[in-house]
Amino acid sequence: MEFNYYKLLEGFKTNGYKTIFFDELTDTNQLIIRHDIDYDCKLAYTMSLIEKENDVKSTYFFMMSNPVYNIFSKENRDYIKGIKENGHTISIHFDPTIYNDVNVGLQKEVDTFQSYFDTKVNIVSIHRPHKDFINNDDLINGIEHTYQTKYMKDIKYISDSRAEFTYGHPFESDEFKNKKSIQLLIHPAWWLLKSNSIIDMIEKMIDNNLVVNRDYFRDNVIPYKEYLEKD
């Protein structure tokens, strides 16, 4: 499988679409690009450079409870700040299942994220949302989420989940042909890791994380460093 992000962006641009942030949705022919970052901050940063190069703006959502990556590490912190500097919006990919009180949990994450990245959180994306969240206009502790009616039902919602456009390519949709507004969920890994299968891409991400772990122990645990040097 091979996705070409440049061609996707060019197709929308050729059809007269303008990329916007969520709070700028007002009219037709607008494209909201959303990135839920589940696996890799470096890939997210790489995608943000492609978008900057193509005068595209989008919104990146990062998990604060992700066991795969740590947004507070220096490397990932710099990637996320770099995405913001590239002209994009950064926010939270919120997992409500880890909290007994969702409102309290979200507020803690918002306070921390805003302080750490010197930004304002106006909208969050929910990780694996329960059906009660979809097309639900209730705010979460006063904050919007990407599954509200105006973003999911009033305009077309298209996702590349499972490394494919399950319900058809955006360019084949009636909304695209009629230049109606679209929310497009893009996962950077599917577009930037060259592979013939989703399983192979996942294995590549696992291997990358193993390298990160190995490098950390090499740099911070003397016995392991000495062991590697002997080899």
C-alpha cells in the first residue's frame, strides 16, 4: 500500500479547498485536517513540514497517557513545539477511559498541556470514542471535541483508519465533487512509512521504539553501555 500525501493535498487544492482550524468552520469548500497521534511524534513533525511546504494548516492531537511515546521527553517536546512553529494547532488526544471523573481528568490534562507547550486548548480529540461521544454536542468540562455534530454530521467526515479510506477515497465523495466542507482524519504513520501492509508498518514502529529504548539504556545505564562496548 502506498499513500501519497502530496497528491492528496494537491487534489484538495486543485478543487478549491481551503484548509482551516476547527474554530474557523463557517462555509463550504473548507477542509479541516486532523491528526490523531497514536504512535510517533517524529512522524507527526515530518508531516507538519510537508504541510508547511504546501501552505496547509492542520490540527495535531497528542496523547498524554500514551504508553508508546512520552510528550514530555526533550525530543518529543521539541517535535511538538516544532509542529506549532510550523503554523499548526496542537492539542490533546484524550482518553476518557483512564479517569473515574472525565471532566476532572480532562481539566488536569488541559492545565498541564497548556502550561508545558505555552498554548491554548480549545478543542480535543477523543481516543477510541464511545458511541455516546459521537454526534454529541455536550462539551467536556466546557471544551469542544472533534465528534460534535457540526464536525461529524453537518460536514463530511472521512478517516484513513486501518491504513485505508474504508468508506471510499475523499475524491470519490459527493461532498468533494460538490465542494462541501470536510473533516479529514489523517494518521501520519500510514502515509510516511513505506510498506506493503499495515502489519509491516506497525512492526517498523515497534522496531523504532526498541531502538529508542536501547539508546536510552546505553546512555544512562553504565553496565549496559559497557556491555555494548564489549560487543
